[in-house]
Amino acid sequence: MTPKNHPSSHSKELVDIEDAAVGHSAITDPDHQNEADTAWAVDPANPRNWSSSKKWRMAGVISYYAFISPVATSLIAPALGAIAEGYHITNPTVLALTLSVYLLGFTLGPLILAPLSEFYGRTWVLHIANIIAFVFTIACAVAPSTGSLIAFRFLGGLGGAAALSVGSGSIADLWDEKDRGGAMGLFVLGPVVGPAIGPVAGGFIAQNLDYHWVFWVLAILVGAGSIVGIPTLRETYAPVIRARKAKAEGRTLPNDDATPKDQSLFRMLSAHLTRPFVILTTDIICLNLSLYAAVIYGTLYMMLVTLSDVYTNDYGWSTGIAGLAYIGPGIGFILGTVFFVKAGEVVSAKLTERNGGTRQPEYRIPVMLVGSLIMPVGLLWYGWSADQHAHWILPIIGGGFFGAGMMICFLAIQVYLVDSFIYAASAAAAATTLRSLFGFSFPLFADKTFTTLGIGGGYSLIAGLSVILGWPFPIYIYLRGEKLRARSKHTISTQRKG
């Protein structure tokens, strides 16, 4: 059934990339809709009908792309001291900018790359963007000045953004809503685990080699993705597949089954540039969940910038050994992902059964509340144990609790947005843009925050903010989410069976 508030083709609005993936379409003839959907549902070309091994193989490549981009954001974190010496950087804000400016590319990239994937398909946008990231990573390795390093990092971030903005759509193409939890967990694990794993390797590279090698190693990892991905990935976006199939068979698709490529590229780009901001500023669900995700994402990058300094300055560790401290949040991310996938499915299934077999997006919220409780505990644990120079294992354990709670919340928000919004890609782009902006800006005032408040006081402030954002409104969504969605013109108000 098409949701009652889904836009029709008469409104001349464009259907987003996830809309085709989850079965929405702007078709005016219901009979043709049913006939086309029935034929496509059993078509071997439909990615959802591919073999499980093929789908998981592709999900693995897409997840690798989504893993390498966040690694690029943080691999240089332990090498910041060497970079400061090499480029004669004395301002801590400028030094933090060399790391976080990559996320500024994540802020702008999704708004352009997502519509391009509707025109040319997801797969080649992923490949070309990865090649762009590869080229500018090499440029960072040979950058002659601080300004050029910052510029190349930004351009590399634009290329790296494709995996995060387009990859989730590819996962949605391969599995339907009730079956994509595990694949989405694998996909989202990369963007959150990557920033924690990067510094572990970066610390030893910076200590035993030259800091330029941080970028050379990263370029090798990015290039390896293209070597494996280009021959492995196949197009998953339904409208593009159907258009290619029709062309090969020498037939023309009906006007009401037209692909996005039949629309104006300028109009498509305009819609993607404006619609995420419209949804973000007019829909209370998207605004609150995106703001919460942005704060915890910004906190992660604030921790990444300062964690190495805590262990080198306060605990006297070498640069390489200090990189191992990032294992704490990394293990937390993995445990949080496992908990979300396992507990999330159990809770959702039980609530669905209790609701007569009708599933609601809000059934993801109870698990999210567990993460919202664990995360501030981890922040307080990490902040005050580091502030008091307690045993070195205690801040790492605190970081692990933070990582687990963050991952649970991050996954719950991601899946809720995809399941709840008509223009799921725009809602996801809005959340990605806001959290990337916070991830870019939080490290810039980390030094001043912790100098003024101390590590314990600074993380206490952030923990309090996470409680304010992470409990009242999510509870309200769980209790009243269906009515909120019914009143919004951006969300799917119909219920789903199964």
C-alpha cells in the first residue's frame, strides 16, 4: 500500500534513492503500479532476488568503502604532533583542523553524490568517488604547505563521503526492511569503528616511519578498495537496472515508470540540496534524532583528537603505544553493534507480535534507550578517571562504554530514519550533514574546553547534554511516534505487517 502522504507524480517532486529501494514510487496509474511491482518482485535482475552469497559479498565491499573513509578521518590523529613539527604549526585549532576538515567534505558530499547516483547508478558513483579519495590522499602525502594539506584533506573527504551517503541505499536495495538489520549493522559499523581503529595503526606508523607514511598507507588501503570493488560490485538501484534492461530489450519504459535520469539533473540537484534542510528544520523527529546523533558524533571526534595526548602527556606512553588506547572505544563499537542486532531483533519481534503482527519503526527505540544510558556513564568514567590520572586501564574501559552506547544509539537512529521517512535518503543526508558538521567543529574547541573545565568537567558537560537529548524525546517518540508520523508530511504513516 502506498502511504497516504506519499508525494505523487503530479506534485512534480522527485523520489529519493531509498524510495525505490523500499518500494515507494511516484506512479499515477495504480493498475500499472501493481503489474510493474509484481513483475519486478520476481525478476532475477531485482537485487533482492540475488543469491545470499552475492548480496553479502557486495555488502562486504560496500562496507569496506564505508570503513576506509572514516579511517581516513582519524588515522593521522596520533601523528598530529609530528605534523605540527613538519609544517611548523603552533596554533592547536589549526592543527585540529588538519584532522577534522575531512569531515567538512562529508558535510557537503552527500548532497551532490546522492542525486548523481540516481542519474548514473550507485555503483559507479561509489567507484569514481573512491578514486577521487585515492588521488587526494596521495596529494596529502606530498602536500608542500599547511594550506595545501588542509585543502587536499577536504577534497579527499568529498570523495570519501560517497560510501556513507550512497552505500546505505545500496544496502537497502539488496534487502527489504525486516531483513536488512544485520547488513545495515555491518555497514554502519565501519563509519563508527573506523575512527577508532585508524589511530591504532596511525600511532605505530607515526612512531616508526615518517608522518607522510600515514597518508601513503591510507592511499594503499583506499586503492585496494577500488581493485576489489570495481570487478565485484554490480548496480543495485532498481530504476537504473530497469532502464538498462529496457534499453537492451529495445523497449521504452512508460512515462510513469521513468527513471530519475529522465528528469533534469539541475532539478534533481536542487531538490537534494534543499529537501534535507527542509526536513531537518520542519520535522521534529528528524531534527531531534539528528541533533542527538550529531552531538555524540562530535564527542567521538573530540575524544579522538585528545586521547593520544592524554596517554602521551599524562601517562608517559610513546606515540605508538598511545594509539592502542583507541582499542577501548573500538571494542565498545563492536559490542554495541552485536547488542543492537541481537537485542534489537528480539525486542522488535516481541513488540510486533504483541501488536498483532504489525511492525512499527518505534520498536527500535527501547534498545536505543539502553545505549542512551550506557553512553553518559562511559563519558563520566573516561573523563574523571583521566582527569584524576587513575590507572591507565580505567579511561580505556570508560571509552569502551562510551563506544558501545554510541553505537547502539547511532544504529537505532539510522534504521529509524530509513524506516520512517518517505524521502529516506534526504532524511539520512540531513542527519549525515549535521553530524559531520559537529564532527568537524567539536575538535576545534576541544583544547579550549578542556583547558577551561578540565577533562572531567568537559566530559561531564557533554554527558549532561547527551542525557537531555537522549532520553526525553526518544521516550516521547516511542509513546507517540505513530501519531507524530501521521501528522508529518515527510514520514510514512501507514503500518507494516511482519
